[in-house]
Amino acid sequence: MASQQDLEFTYSTIDQIFRLSVGPTGDYSGAMYNGNFALTLEQAQRQKHRFIAESLGITKGSRVLDMGCGWGPFLTYIKEKGAIGRGVTLSSAQAAACRENGLEVEVKDCRQITPADYGTFDAVTCIGGMEHFCSIEEYRAGRQDEIYAEFFRKVADLLPVGGRYYMQTMVFGKNMIPLEEISLKAPKGSPAYALALMIAQFPGSWLPYGYEQVVRNAKPYFKLISKSSGRLDYIETIGQWRKRFRAFHLKKYALYASLLPRIMTKKEFRDLVAVFRVSPNRVCFQQETMDHFRLVFEKV
């Protein structure tokens, strides 16, 4: 799994930049347009939150655990509905921002949570977290299925029979290439290059191979209630994010400038320069080396 250091690199580095661009409880996961790209980003994200809450039966008083809660957008949504939400993240900056906004969030590895920590819940969500559960090294060691199966066992322990779990995750798509071909030295615009940029942007992370791998490892504990691809929605979401990240804001551009010493002295930051020029995950979605799925499970 991506370590706390990996996730601090990915998320805490951009903390203030993200919040100045997308808002204090901005959502850093694919929105839900359902084909209506006339919606604003905020409308599409709220449509997604409503879909999740309705799919899980979250109502006033429901206890909900949000794994990998980011800056707390879904926790904020269900708090407005009277639910009792708790979130965990491995980004200290995200956790601090959530607490500033009145949310109950801790820095914790969601894969290690047991009922002894917080009790059980009426519903559990993991919106983008599974993308970080398996590293390249663990994949090479043949441990990917084992890691996912153990995670689903832990989630099942947190829910009653009939309790529901929602997740959405990027997965490798129908045009995925062999790991050995992925390289920053590959031609610009190629799948091999875009995937290498993804690895640089999200160190310690390797995706599931299609939604089928996820469902297969959930099967001993959960039945699949619904699935839908959010690939096209995510392409639009990323386009909207990039407009907002580039929009001028004096403090934000000062923060960009503050990254220059790290870019000049640390290789992992130099690799990220290309990410500012091209969105690798958007390219991967367009080339269908990656897909994206929303999955609703029910504990059996």
C-alpha cells in the first residue's frame, strides 16, 4: 500500500493549492454528470454525493465511516442530512483541514480499522481509496488479490448483515499495457509515458485490473448491488479541475512558486513538472488504459 509518506507527497503537498482552487471541502474524486456536461462541477459532485447516500440508505442518525475522506466533501454532505460521519485519511493536511471545518477526522490507515477502534457503522464508503491499497512491489510479489480480500474482510467486520459499502476506484482498462513497458523515457503522448506519469504522481499505488478483480475479492463477504463506469465523467471532472488550478489567485501562485526549490533539488518533484503540463490520468482514461467504476456492495 502507499505509505503515509507517499500520500503526504501526493495530497499534503497540494493541500492549500487545492482548497484555493476547488474550495475548503472540495472533492478530489470523479464527479457524476450522467451525460449532462452542462452541470457545474459542484452540481455534479453533489449529484454523486446524493447517489451514494441514497444507495447506502443513509438518513438522519446513520453512522457512516468514510475511508480516505480527502478534504471531507462527502462527510460535509451527510452532516447536512443529519448523519453521524467519521473520516480517516493518511494526509495530515487533509485531516487538519477537515477538523477546521468541524468534521470528525483522524490520520489513520483505513485498512487497519476494526470495531475496537470506532465500533460498527450503518454504512461505509471509500471514494478513491482503493487506488492506493496495492503498491507495484506488492503487485509484482503476487499479493494484489490477497490485499484486496483482506480489506473486504475488514470492511465486513464494520457492518451488520445487510449493511452497505460504496466504493469508487480507478482501474486498469481494456487497453492496459504490461508493467515492463511503462517508462518516462517512452514517447510523449504514448500510453507507456502517461502511465509512468501516473506512477510519479501517485507513488506506492497500483490499480485493480478492472472492476472484476474488485468484485471477485469482495465476493466472500459482499454481493454487488450496482456498478457503473464513471470514465467519461472523470474526463470532464479533470478538465474542470485543471481550469480551476490554472485560474489566477495571488496566494495560490505564490504557493506554486514555493515548490520551485523542491522541484530543483528532488527528483520526485521534478517528475511532477510534466503533470502540470498534461493530466496523465485524463490521458489514460481517454486511451482506455484506465477505467473508473462506482460499486455498491451489501454484506451477506
